[in-house]
Amino acid sequence: MEKLVPIIRPEQSDTASLDNALELLLATGRTIEHSMMMLIPEAWGDHIPMDQNKKDFYEYHSSMMEPWDGPALVIGTEGKKVCAVLDRNGLRPCRYLVTSDDLLVMASETGV
């Protein structure tokens, strides 16, 4: 454990801290989808329609860690898949385009 801590250092940016937390979750064998859903859960609760299995996932993981709140659009990859997660406040837009040669272009601002 001594080699792992501190995972998040006070002098780091929010982005660096999130990256460190994501790397730790990936190192435990979780998929990128699972890890990012743990870090930045979508809005959920009694008033939001959601599959019970997904609600159970979020409820279970909420006992392990606090969610990363935004506004944030976080895009991650482990080299094969791209995973994008919008914070539960939903204030950050996401625009994307897949070109004819399979290049993925994403931006959180209009006009890109």
C-alpha cells in the first residue's frame, strides 16, 4: 500500500487527480467502462428511469467512493476502446464526428 499512496496529491490539477484515480481502478482489473462509471456516475435516483441492474451498480459503488462532479465531459481510452462520460449535472456538451477513415473527433465546445 505504501507504494500506492498518496493517489491524489494536493498540488495536482483536477485532471491529473482524475487520471490517477482512473489508472488505479484500471490496474485492479476493471474495464474502462466500469472504472469511468465508478468515477463519474450518471444521474440516478427514484425520480430517474433506469434499469435496476444499473441502479444497483451505482448504489454499490457509491459506498466505495464519492463521485467526481463537474461540469465535466471525460473521455478515456485504454488503447482499444473510447469511453465518454458526462457528469450527472449534464452541463457540458459533447459533439463528435467519425470520419470516413474511422477517425473519431470529439469536442466539448461548439464550432469545432
